[in-house]
Amino acid sequence: MGVLVCLGVFAVRSMTGAPGEGTPVLDATSYKTNVDCQANTVGSQGTVTINGTITGDASSYTVTVDVLDAASQQRIGGQTFEVRDTATFGGTTPAQAPIGPAGIECEITKVGAAQ
């Protein structure tokens, strides 16, 4: 019985995605996203410049981007953007430094239709 429950949970998670595991969450709206980021560090201070696009059914979105250390996959920064009447979003956000030699990754972790 326990094995069937585990298989059921796995099947649901693989079909719907699990928040926080690289699958953006959205309220029943179709969309397409892209994000890029660049790290900048000076001593113990770090910033990340985030640039992205989103297109889809809604006229406005909220997009949450997490910045991860590429080697450890630990979150070192992030920002939520309100995207209205445009397909682009971006800005600069603080990030924990020093950034490892493998660099950083940006990941869209949540998307919602803005009210």
C-alpha cells in the first residue's frame, strides 16, 4: 500500500511539477519565459543583473527569479518583478558573495498573472 502511495505522489509531481524544483508555478495561464543574469562582485559585495522576457495569455505577470550558486545550487539572491504591458523585465539585486568559481544560475521559480 505504501509503495502505491509513493508511486501516486511521484506521478502527480512529475505531471504538475513541484514548486521550488525549477518548475515555475502559474495560475492557469499559458506563457513562455527566458532569463539571463550576470554577476558582479567587489570584495565581499555582490550584485546580479537580471534580464528576462515573458510572453503569454495575460497582459501582466509577477515573475520571481532566484539566483543560485552554480556549484552548490544554494540560493544567493533573487527578486520578484511586476511585468505590465511589456514582455521584458530586469534589474539589479544584491547577492551573497563571494560567488564560487562555477558562477551563478538564474531560475524562474514562480510566475503569476498580476492583478
